Amino acid sequence: MEATSTAPGCPSCGRSMTGTAMVLARREEDGRRVCRGVWQCSDRHLWWRWSDRPDEPWEVCPHPERFGA
């Protein structure tokens, strides 16, 4: 994954997001174990997406209690 110079904007409010965690998960469609990047904005919206697919849309993280949201 390439480093970016600007933080991504929150899909809900547009504020900058900060990376908060990396989660190793099994992707159902291909059975691969891949990391998901977990990101949060200052309004505490929590999103994640596959680290190897940075162009795919953000998904609402279904486990906010695990990441302090």
C-alpha cells in the first residue's frame, strides 16, 4: 500500500480521518487473509476497507466497540 500525503475524508461528514488499526481478516470472496485498515474522523464515524484495494469504497465498520468509537 502506498503512503498518501493527505488523510482521506470521512464519507459521512467530510472531516479528515486518522488510521486507528489494522485488522487481519479472511475475505469471503476469495478466501485470502488480508488486512483491513480502520479509520476514524473527529466526529467518531468509523470506517474500514481492504488494504490491498484502496480504490474501493469505504464500509461502515461493524465493530465500533473494538476500536473505541
